[in-house]
Amino acid sequence: MNMPKLKHMKSILKHSKGKVFIATILLLMVGVFFYWDVLVFHAKDLLRDNKGWAITTSEEGNLVTKRIVSPTFHVNAVFPSMTGPWDAHYFNLERSAGPELVWFTGYRCFVQDAESKNLLGDEFLCHNSLDYSIQDYYHNWGIKGRAGVFTSRLATMTQGQTEMSLPAGFGIPLQSDQALSALTQVLNVNDPEADCHVEYVMEVDYIANASSKEIKPLFQQSISVLVAVDTNYVYHDSLPEVQDCMPVLASTSFMTKCRDGNTYTGHWQLPEGRDTVTYDVTDILSLPFNTTLHYAGVHVHPHCESLELWDRTADSLVFRSTIDNHKSLSKMKEITAYSSKSGVMMYSDHRYELVCETNGVSKSTKDMMATMLLYLYDHEMDAVLSQL
């Protein structure tokens, strides 16, 4: 082959390679433009520092379970309620480029030995919660008027109630990229000689690829017993020996001044002997419409014997949770929950009240709180989902 022809072929090849290179760059640019969210999401996921949190996902049919294992906690001292070490982890349910509809249906929390992985029971569980941003949640669904009214909690697990499962056919609709957080805190009130390392295992159940025709949407609202505080004594060094409304130290920064001008706390000192505390929760409940209650969980502390929700307008008991306390230890063995597919009616124009029955069996200082987590049918969300 003579030199002119060779030079001509090299020129053609060079020109062809240039075209291929330019075409490749253009394709990459187009790909980046259309899949930028995917690339960013996975890049962040690869670079994410889980700080000791282990995350795995398993599937069984359309039920997906995300398993979250906390870092190790050293239990080597007495940790009264709300004072033990804690940690939180932020995550998404699905690794999708854009939001997809999924349904939260259940949650569990277990305590295990960090080395052997054997289950330890719940004596070291203060509380564990699954939370989300209420502002982001309702903004994403285009529902107004709920931020600042409803609570940003999907579930709370505590000693005596370590798992929940919504009735079949019901769930809380989430967008797959909704930011969630799992928080857990250590408790140890019965073993001053403890010296062990523990982990908290959390499991989130959700259903993918289901519509509102198959699952009915619920919303969660928490209501709590509040106790009036004598603010003249709160910050004094010496406190009265008998003061039913005194908040425990851990909650002095969470006191609330209510419409009646009084200051209240949801975390108070438990008096000795039997005691009944009632509180009108109508304003906290803030029902936007008549609806039905399908699930209710309870978060109380040891020595609470029952927590009741009353419809005072109809003079009827909505739900009574009974608590089985350990006979000799400050520990709850079981807390009953409410679950029903048919549900019980609740009305936006009715007055509701919580009644907390306690039995302080010790002269030593104990604390008390009483919260009921209600899961109610969401008519408004159902209408939004039906348009998808």
C-alpha cells in the first residue's frame, strides 16, 4: 500500500475515532442529565458512614423487612429512664431514583448480646422509636394543615411492648425516599452490677407494589397524660418530699405551657401507693374528621397498671390497656395493645380523656409517663391516593 493511501486511511480512522469519542461524551452527558438523581443517591449511599449501624433488607412476596442493628452499647451502670446512652440512625426504605408508594405495616425491637447475639429480653430497653419529618411527609403528599398538629412518629417500642403489627389491609403510606430515623436508648434500673455490651435490633415491615384499593391508609396521632407543674419548685435545690406534679429532672426542658395558663409535663414523679391521673386530650388529639381507630399502642413506665381512653361525650370506653408488672422488679412484662379491622368510631366533635392508674410500691424515686399511640383511618389521604 502506497503512502498517500495509508495517510488517507489514518485520517479517516482518526476522524472516525473523534466522532465516536464525541458521541460517547454526548451519551454520557444525556445519561447524567436524566439519571442525575440516581447517580447522586447511590454515590451518597456508597460514601455513607453508618457509624456502626448495620442495615440489611429481606423480602417475602411483597412484604419487605428492613433490619437495622445499632452500634454496641456498654451497660456498666444504673441508667434511669431517659438518662441512658442513646443513638439514632437516618435512612430511606427504598433505593429508588424517585418516590414510589410503599406501606408501613409493622415494627419490632429486640435487645441482644453484642458478642453472642443471644436475645436478652427487654430489661435494657428504655424506649425505641421510628420517626419521620411530619412537615416533609404532608408537604410531599400535598395535604395542608397537619404539620404542628400530628406527631412525627410511626412507632414507639418499650419494655413490655416490643412489637406492633397493623391489622391486615391497613398501613401508613410512605414515599420510598422519605427520610426515617430509628432511635434507641439504654435502660438499667435493676442491676447496679451490670457489665455487658448490648445491641438493639429493629425491623421495619413495609409493603411495596400495592395501591389504596388493596390497603387502607392510616395516620398516627399520639396523646399523653399531662400533669400540672408547680414552677415555683422546679429549679430549686430542695424539693418537697410529697409533690405529685413534680417533673423528673430529665424532663424539665420539655414542660409545656397550655391554653389554661398552667405549665404541664408528660414525665412526672410517681407518688407512693395507688394514684389516678386524668387529662383531657381532645385538643392534643385534634381529629380533623370523624374516623375509625384500628390500632393503639401504649408507652408507659413500670408501676402503671392501666391506661384508658374515654369518649366523655358518649360516656364510653374506647380502649383499656392493662400492664402486667413484675412482682419484685421495676419492670413491665406485658402491655396490651388494641387491633381491629372493623375499628371503633371516634368523632371530631367529641371530648376525649386519658385515665392513668398507677401503683407506686416503693419509697424510692420513680418516674411515670403515659402515652397512647393511635392509628386511625385517613379519609383525606385515601382521596389523594385514589388520584395516583
